[in-house]
Amino acid sequence: MTESDSCKKKPVKKKRVKKRPVEKQPVEKQTYTIPEFCDAYNVSRSKFYEILKAGFGPRIMKVGRRTLISVEAAEEWRARIEASSNPDDLGRPEDGSLPDILAKKWGAQ
């Protein structure tokens, strides 16, 4: 061994310190996408669009290209449906008329 070889320092391995995982606080859901809303309220997507087109759906908002439903709008929609005396009436106008799209499905009145 030469003198220069003995003077070289050996690389020291640094001990890896395990980082504690950051505990994320659960964030309460504020909006639903249409598929999430349909899953949460057990409504098919086609029925959702049918009800929306007839004017009986929940309030929606557009954020860029996304269509979202606020939790409040979903709860209001659900309360409106639950409050109706006839489950098929979906909050119809006071004259009891049904839009054509719903009249075909649930019978004309």
C-alpha cells in the first residue's frame, strides 16, 4: 500500500432515517361528479340525464369541462323527492302535468 492509498477516506454510509408518514386530515366531500352522484343516490346515469332534462334534477355547476353537483344541491334534491307525496311525481308543477319525457315512463295525467 502506498501512502496516498491509506490517506483516502472510505465513503461513510449515512443512516437512513425513516420519515414519519404525514397524517392527512380527511377532507369532507363538497361536490359530486355525475358518476359519484349516481352511485351515492342509486340512480342510473341515463335516468339522471332523463330527470335533468325534464327539469327535476339537482342543480349542477360547470367547472371548466367538468359537471359537478354540490353536496347541498344533492341534499336539496333528495329532500324534494322525499317530500313529494307521490314518489313518481318528482316535484311536478302544481297543475300535476308531467313533461313528455316523464309522461311516457310514468303515465300521462
